[in-house]
Amino acid sequence: MPQNQEMPEMNAYLWYCHDLAITYPDTITWPGEDQFVAEQQDYFSRQQSELSPACFYRPFDELQLSYAVARVKIHPLCPIAVKGGGHASFAGASNTAKGITIVLRHFDQVTPSADKRTVRVGAGNRWRNVYQELERFNLTVTGGRTGSVGVGGFTLGGGISFFSGLYGLSCDNVANYRAILANGSILDVNRNSQPELYWALRGGGSNFAIVTHFEMYAIPHAYMWGGTRNYTKQWIPRLIDFYVESGFLASSQPSASQITTLYYRDGEYTATVDLFNVNPEPSDMLFNTTLPQVPYTSDTLAITRQSQLAESNYLGQPDGLRQTYWTATYLLDQALAHFIHQVFEEETAALGPLDDLEARCIMQIFANNTLQAMTKNGGNALPIAGGEQPVIILNPAFRWQQASDDLKILQANQNLFTRVKHYARERALNVDYLYMPYASEFQNVLETYGPKNLDRLRQVASTYDPEGFFQTQTPGYFKLNGRVGW
Ligand SMILES: Cc1cc2nc3c(=O)[nH]c(=O)nc-3n(C[C@H](O)[C@H](O)[C@H](O)COP(=O)(O)OP(=O)(O)OC[C@H]3O[C@@H](n4cnc5c(N)ncnc54)[C@H](O)[C@@H]3O)c2cc1C
């Protein structure tokens, strides 16, 4: 076991690791061990994998997790990170160089209830595992569209699913959260037992508890329709028109959805449109637009299973590269959507073809049906819940190789964000809200929930975590005081 005689903080980290290792052997992995290296590499972004905690703690059950949370108070100099599926893109979100990282990977149960109305989903699962398990019962849940994404961070921040048009976000489809509070107690959180905490966990992120299991409403489901169409640069303006049209039509067929993505790779621009219908047939709504007239180079559209779509989405988004994700929200508007395209091209052209750069401008929509579904069961914590106008959820997502290119790429994203915000504000199209799962570390997500919701979230935090453990000792993600980082 490593020793450190010099730094008091480092000693605090090591004492805490030793404390856990003695109490629960086989839960700790130390720097230098193969399992430590494997855990460290098992993140989506290289920025997260570059961090080396004093140890990884991998509890097997709620008691072991609750012990760790209760004991960390005795080691106040030791911050902790919590890793669900490790898909947050920025350094420190779910790993740390200044403390220990608790890994939820052993919370990997996927258990349908006896009446098949709900499914108990362990918070350490990746969605691919959830779908594969549930397909044996012809069931599914409102999970992620990429198989490698984790259940925990996704669901606590919102969670856009193939089913969001019908049922809202993932967080709107949790009947009960099994949660470990800052004092180590283990609690069932549902609308009846703890209504305020239940509301806060629906989109308020990791500010209140560590969730061990999400009991989600089950959806009877076998096959769906979907895939990707590929386009050359010249058709992008027509695709932007389709994107806007589809947002205004979406409520007419809530089972269908689309994602329009602009790409910049090797100095070239291309685009894709992902089309989905959770029913096993092509979507009338999506084809009742200009889309059928836009020539494409290839497509993968087919009747398929959710697990297969989630797996093919994963193949395009491998782990191990440098990454940045950003987000913004606007009222859906055609001129604005074309302006986003223009600014994306200008900012990426200015970067040039950096080593292995792939810049994506991912354009999604929360249509009225999705916004309305966010209000069920007492509503969620997002300020846009119940809205009556469709909104653009913009998600610039860049990946690249060299750390020396970090600043240039972050600056390009900041420029894109600032320029489009300015345009949107001038035309009264701006919506302050930022979608947490896509936000960068430079974006103050919770402030955009608005004073009413933010005050209510702070009240919940002071009730369930009066000493502010989740605000100070788990500092790596979006906090209620606006801070992100260590
Ligand atoms: C390739 C890719 C595809 C994506 N696809 C989608 C999509 O289809 N829809 C969508 O909405 N989003 C999507 N996202 C965004 C995704 O939802 C976020 O990255 C999310 O944070 C991932 O969750 P995670 O558990 O894997 O991440 P982590 O990095 O492990 O966690 C993110 C944050 O949540 C905290 N956390 C995680 N689990 C828990 C828990 N159980 N209790 C308390 N805190 C916890 C962590 O401490 C961390 O701060 C995608 C992201 C990527 C990279």
C-alpha cells in the first residue's frame, strides 16, 4: 500500500482508502494495479482518464457505499468523485486527481418487478446492458440512445430517449429512487415518501444523494424502426429546413424523433440525420416533410431492436479521445437554425483540420409533447417543463487527439455559443436553460433553472444535506452555487 509522509491532503486520501480497504477487502484498487489502470481507462474522454485518484473504491452493495459516505466526514480533506458510466466529458466530473473515486459498477442489476410494470435498474449499468436484459422479456425503459452511456449521470440530469416524445425524459419515468444521503442513510425516494427530494432528483443532478437504483416504469416493447442517413455538404441547408419542420410536426407522431448532425472532419463538411420511430415502421411524420426529396449517399434505416441501435450509435463514439460537449437552448426558428449552421462552419473552418479533429453540431428538439410529459407526477426540476413552444437543444461535441489543441477548440465552442446566443437574444429566441448532460464545465447549468427552481433545489439540499457534503466534498460536477471543479 502506498505511503506519503509529506502532504497532509494526500495522507487524508490514503487514510480514507486504507480505512475502506481494511473494512471491506476487495473493494479498493490501488495505483499500479491492472484493475486500477483498467478502471482509469474506462472513461469516455481522455481528460477524465488522465486523472489518477489515490484509489478507486468499488462497493458491492448499499451498506458498503453508505459506510464510505458516512466515513468520509472523518476525512474532510478528502474529496470524492462518483463514477456511474463515466461519460461526462470534462476532467473531474466523475474522476479525480485530488481524492478518491467511488465506482458504482457493481450496482448492475436489471430486475423487472413481478407484475412487469417497473424495472429496478442499478445505477452502475450502461444502457446496453439494460436493453439486452430487458429484451428477453419484451420490455424496455426510457434510457439512452448510445449503449455505452451510464444510467446514473444520464438519468439525474434528464435523459433524452427514443421514447421522450411519448413519455418525457428518463427522469420523468422513475417511480422510485433508492438513494444514499450525505449522512449515510439509505432512503426510498418517491412522490409519496419524499416529494421534494423526488422532484429535485428529476433533473437536479448529483447535488442531493448518491442513487444506487432507479425503479423505472417498464414499457412493453420488442422492435422499432431507425437508423442514420448520410448526406454531402450541398444538402445541409435543405436538412436544416427539414430539422425545423420536423420540430413543428413532432406532436403529430410522438413515437418518432430525429437528430440532425453537421460534421467537420479532415477539412470536409457532411451531415447525418438519425431517424427513429419506437413503433416498428417508418415514420409518416418524418417523411411528410422535405426529407424524401433530399438525396442521400447511404442509409442504415431498418426495423431493429433498441439494443442494436444503441450499439451502432456507440461505434461512432468510441472512448479514449479528448472531448468537449457544450449546450444551448433556443425557441425553434428556421433563420436561427440556419445561423447555427453558418457559425458552426465559420468557427470550425477557422480551426483548420487539427490532428484527428471531428467536430459535430448535434441539433435536437424538445417538442411540445416532450415538454408536456415533463410535468407528470408532480413535474421535474427543469424550468422548461410544461412549455408550449418547441425548443432547439443544441449540442456542439468536438473530439481530437492533442492536448496542445485544447484551448483552440474550447475557444471555438465558446465563440459558437456566444455568437448564437447574441443572435437569439436579439430576436427574442433565447431560452436560458442549459441541458445538464451536454453542458461543458464552463457553463453555469443550475443558474439557468431560474430563481424559483434554484431556491427550491437549495431548500431541498439544506434539508437532506445540511452540512453541504454534496456541495463541497463532491465538487466535480454542476453545483448549486454555480461552481464546477476541484
Ligand atoms: C457518446 C455519448 C452519447 C450520449 N447520448 C445521450 C443521449 O442519448 N441522451 C442524453 O440525454 N444524453 C446523452 N449523453 C450525455 C450523457 O447523458 C451524460 O454524459 C451523462 O452524464 C452520462 O452519465 P454517466 O453515468 O455515464 O456519466 P458519469 O460521468 O459517470 O456521471 C456524470 C455525473 O453524474 C454523477 N453521477 C453518476 N451516477 C450517479 C449516481 N448514481 N448518483 C449520484 N451521482 C451520480 C457523477 O458523479 C458525475 O458527476 C451522451 C453522452 C455521450 C458521451
